[in-house]
Amino acid sequence: MSKSSLTLIAGSEKTKHALQEQLEQLLGDFVHIKSHAADEGIPQTLEDTIILYSSDTAYTRTKGMYSLNAKKIIVGKRTVHHEYIDKLLRIPEGSAVLLVNDDDDATNRLIESFYQLGIDHVQFIPFRKGNLFYEDVQIAVSPGETHLCPSYIKEVIDIGVRLFDMTTILEVVECCGLNKDISSKISERYISNIIELQRKLLDAERDAKQMSEHIQNVVGTVDDGILVVNQEGRITVFNPRLAALFHVVVQDVVNKDIEHVINCRDITDFILNGKDESKYFEIDGVGVVIFRLQMTKENTIVATFKSVHQAFEIEKTAQREMRNKGFHTKYGFNDIIGEHAVMKERKRIAKKLALSEHPILIQGETGTGKELFAHAIHQHSLRKNRPFLAVNCSALTESLLESELFGYEEGTFTGAQKGGKKGLFELADNGTIFLDEIGDISLTVQSHLLRVLQEGEIRRIGGGRIIPINVRVITATNKDLQGKIRDGSFRSDLFYRLNVLNLCIPPLIERRADIPLLIKHIITKSGKWVKVEQNVLEYFMQYEWPGNIRELKSTIDYMLTVCEGNVVTKRDLPSMLGQAGGSVASEYTECESMLEIRERAFILEIIMQCNEKGKAASRELISSQSKESDVVLSPQQIRRRLDILESEGFVVKGRGRAGTKITAAGMEYLYFLKSKRAVYS
């Protein structure tokens, strides 16, 4: 039996190819198919058994362009390509969707077709040529005409050329006079495409179910309670940990309205409408913090319930471990006392700098609190749960500083630790290292430090292995580094590496208004209940404070020690306050070396502490205490120094168990030594 023939007339070449492919796949074994597109041009004469138009638009557009001789003319009806239905079904429910096509009537028919197919979970808005803006529309759908979409649309879904529906295919079969067996085969071919799509959807559903079960299993093992709510306020995830907290069964609450599951209005209001990231609640006597995360794209809210007790225990364990290693911060921004505008501004800037990963150079006079800022910056940074190590560069010799910073390999030098030793940069990996008094390091150490900053790697002393590190570097100095660059004692390339971010701490005289706050804070920390007379406060407000806050603290500590009762008066002021180079200071000029200053200050400090506690300050006790400090003295050395201090009137040595006592002059002298150490530290 000879094949019937059919000529397809389409509007565009793209539509022609898609529809001919469909017809060949379904009818090609039984019908000879030719095709033309109006865009390409159509022969002057068309003669065939069946002329099949792709749409009403194609029929209207091409009618009259040629002479026509056909037994049957069919204007086809088309529907969405089955392979793209899942794309439409994935559009979030309730979305406003712009339907973009090149013909207004075809656009309206397609929208009607979608609704008839049950794709009614979104609102379709017909595209009109010339209308370039559609309010509240972020998604567009188009059957192969995506080039017409307005440029601002964020998501464009191409559902391909629409295909002929089943009624059109069956009409062609009937016109071709094909018998029932052939007609049945063609119907089966059409349906098999739908079945294949259904199989894909079932496979996808199975995979999604397996993934959902996997996620539920993972969520079920988490110690925190996890709750997910969709845009309608219905629960989509509710893990077993949370079910135990609210005494419910997981299966009974999923897909339920959150307000029907959680009876506390404060909690549901916070989860659904809260502005803060977290909030504390008490649920049946259990303290929890709820962390709220709005997932805008998914239109869902994730709430995590954390046990306050458990979080406290975890934090306490972590902090204990960090303390044991000495890798922790001691201060936060709350420990930096100051309400003066300039101080508030510095703290604001420091908090911003903390969130960066760049090196920070902190500059300021001695005693202004540079180290406090370094601690607070780390505690406020993204590395706050990582190590924080601080080293005073001026307190170590060049060789010792190098070994401390970079570590060394076994056998590098006599007395080297077996197996070598990690340097501070290695120990601070993924954390922060604070290098105080950076202006005092030698040119050799400067060159090694520059390599660390440039390459992000170190090499231990005596070793050949390169060790990569990730360390945030904070440095501080009271020196004029620009001047040191000019005189050649500081490398300019290192300075620019360290000075990526800069923070300048103001001296106390630039924020005198903070002095009363600082006095109150220092006295409160001392644990003593005393009042400061107004004339003392006025004197403090006028004094220049060359040693800044460190000098202020030393002065108050002295006055708290010598004051009578619970009132600090002007007669309790150290007599040498503000008299550097004056008569009182000149009495102590014999004490020249820093070592001697440290030794004398240490001995007098221990004697004063023992006197306050009513203990005997024996030579053996002072010697024992010295072993835990940077001043190590034998009992014989202490005896000689006590003899000198007694001859100068600073101590009185008692007989037997009475021990040594510090005199009023000795307390004043101790204050002077502390002040002198502060100036040079």
C-alpha cells in the first residue's frame, strides 16, 4: 500500500523542525511528510493529500500566498511539550509568571491550555509586545521565544516549541485512512512518550525521597533541635531532638501549621516574624537559644534550637583547653573603657577591621591599651574560636625571638628540645598572632617576618622544610616607624605589609572625660569600696598622664594601698606624681639599670603583699616567688638587696618570724619604680 502524503506549513523554521520531528516519530512509517516555513518561503503551488497548519496564526498568515490543491486542510492544535512539564511544576506556588510568545492569541490559548492540564499553581500573565515592565514578576516562561523577554526578568524558562496534541494526530490518522491496527500503534507511540516522562518523574521522585530520608537521618543525629517552616507557616522538617523537647511525634507534626504544634505565641512569632538572629526562651524549664535563618530564595525559615546548658559546657571545655595552652584572648571590646567620642570612634573602626583578614598595625603611646585592642579585635573576628598568641618583641633577644616565632629543628643548638619545637606562627595557624613592640625587632627578624607575610609560609631554624601557615598578624608599636625607615633601622617593605590596616589609639589627655570612668573601673576591679574626693578627681583631670592609663592604674593602686578608711584624699597622692626629674625622682637616680629596677620592684611588691595579708616576708619566701617570675634571686642575693633597701629607709627588717616590712617611703618608692618601668616598657 502506497503511503499517504502530508505537507506541514509552519510560521517559523524552528517550529517546522520541531513539529516535523514529532510527525516523523509518530507517523513516519505510514505517511510521507514534507514541510515549509513562512520565514523561509513557501512554493507558489501546494498540492497534497493533507495540508497541515501548525496553528491558526500560521493559517491566517500564509493564506493567499499560494494556490492550494488538497483533499483535506487541517489546522492543528498544540500543547506544551511533555518533556518540559516538570520545569513548570517546579515553579514556586503562587508565583507571578510572564508567559512570552510572539502572538497574543497564541499566548492566551497557551495559558488556557496550562490551566486545563492542571498547571494552575501559579498566576500566568500574558506578554504584550510594547509592554516592557510587569510589576512583581521575576519569572518568565516561553515556548522558544525567549529573545522577546524583558531584560530585567531574573529567571527565564524555555519550554520549547509546543507539539501537536493527540486530537490533531488522530485527525491526521483518520484523513490518511489508516486502519485500526496502525492507528492503535500511533496512539501507543504518543502515549509511550507520556509513559517515559512518567517514568522519569517517578525516578526523580524516588531519588528525591531517598535524599529526603538521608537528610532526615542526618538531621536526626544532630544534637540541636531543627525546625523548617515554609512560606505558608507549615512545618517541613522537625527532627527527633526537637520532638523530644516538645513531647510530640515527628510524623504527627510534619506538614502541620507551626502554631498548632508550638503553643507558645512568643516562640512562633519570633520564628515567623523575628528580626533578630537569635533569642533566648525557656521551654518547660529548659533554657534554649533559637537561631533564626530566613532563606529568601526558598521562601523558608530554618530555626535551630540550642541547649544553653550544652552550649555552655562545650564553650567551657573549649575555653579550658585554650587556657591550658595559653592560646586565648583575655579581653573583649567591653573591657575597653571609654565613652569619649574619639574612643567610641576607634572602637567602631576596630570592630570593622576585626572582620577583615588583613594585617593591622596598632599605634599609640605607651600605656594606651594597644594590647587590649589586639585581644578584642581577635575576639570579634571570624577567627575568634582559633588560637591567639601574643609576644613582646622587645623582651627577647634576636636569636630567642627567632626561635620563638619560627621554631627550630632538633639539634639546631645546644639545649634544643628533643624533636625540635613549633614556633608561635605554627601554633597560631588559622588564628591570630600579636607582635607587640614591633619597632624593636632587628633587621634580620624583619626579613624573616616579611617572608611570612608575603608567602604565607615559614621555615624552622635549622630546618629545610617549608611549612604553609594561615595566620592573621596584628602588630603594635609606640615608635615612629616612618622615622626608623628614614634612619634605616626598619624596612619600608615590611612596614607597608604590616600597615595594610591602621588603628591609632589616642593618649589619655585626648580623652580626659574618660578619667572618672577609668577610676571607677579600676577601683571596682580592686574589690575595695572607697570614695575618691572631688579635689583628687580635679587633680587627675588636670594632670598630663605621660604614662597614660598604665600610669593612672599604678597611681590608683598606690593610693588604695596607703589611704586611710574608705576615702581617697589628695594626701594619698604619690609625692613624685608629675615630678619626673624633680627632687623626689633625683633621690633615686642611683638605681640606673632596668635589671635593678625590676629586682627592687619585685622584692618590694612581694613584701607589700605579704604585709597586707599579715604574712611574714622572709628571704626564702621572696626567693621562692622569684622563680616564677622573670627575676630569679637566691636567698643570699635577697639578703644583700634587703640590706641596701633598709639603709635607704624603704624597708625595716624584723627579727625571727616578724619578717621584713615596707615603710611609707618604700611604698612611694615602689610606685616610682613601677612608673619608671611603665615608661620604658
